[in-house]
Amino acid sequence: MLTETRSQILDELNIRILNELTADPRLRTTELARRLGVSTPTVRERVARLEESGVIRGYRVDIDPAALGRPVAAWVRLRPGPGQIPKIVALAQRTPEVVECHRISGEDCFLIRVQVAEIPALESVLDRFQVHGQTTSSFVVSTPVPPRSVPLSAD
């Protein structure tokens, strides 16, 4: 990781680059340079520095789970039994229905997002986790605010 300060890394031009790439991660370097009014080598070098410093962690494809036959989303809170945390982490990593897993504070230690084909399919997923602790599930009814990037500003 580079030893640049936040203000050096997140100057006005880099924030503009990040905003453009957030809106369209497939944007070509030449088009990005044109939109920003700078040279292509400048954009290429800036993007490389943002990647090397860890500001840009990667580029992702957003796939609709329903198109893959998994339209049902549920959030599962999990309160582990004694000594079960490492087992839960390993189980979450190897369970394909688990699309997110967060270690959280509070009475529950994990917040897990699961995508399944139908509501009864959640039962088998829950059964795998319930041997390690107590689960509480909530189905996603709608998503008024889909996942989005952290807002960017120069402050």
C-alpha cells in the first residue's frame, strides 16, 4: 500500500474519477479522460494509484439473483453457541446460498444474507447453521435502496 495521505489520494480529480467509475465501471480510459478534460496517461496513472493504494478494491458485475433462479432473499441473524464462531465462518464460506456474511456487534454475532430459489429452500440452509447457534430470519420484501457505493466528496 502506498504511504500517501487521504488528501493526496482523494484529491478533486481522483474523486471525479471515482464518481465516473462508480457510475460506469466499464468506462474506457480514453472516454474517462475525455469526460474529465485530462490526458489518457494521467487517468491511467491515477487509476493505477487508486488500485495500488486499495481505494479501488475491484470491479464487479451486478447479477440479478432472480435471473439465476434464486429470487428469494433473506437476512439471517445468528447468535453462536460457545466456541462456534470459527465453525460458522467456515460454514458461511462454503455455503453457496450465502452471498454476504458480516461479523456484527450486539447480541447476535453474524448477519448473513441468503439467496434461495423458494422460501422452503431456506429451511435446509438454516438447519446447517442452527447446530452452531440460534437464528432469526427476515425475508426481503423489496429493496427501495439497492447496495451503493459510499458517497464521495473532497472534504
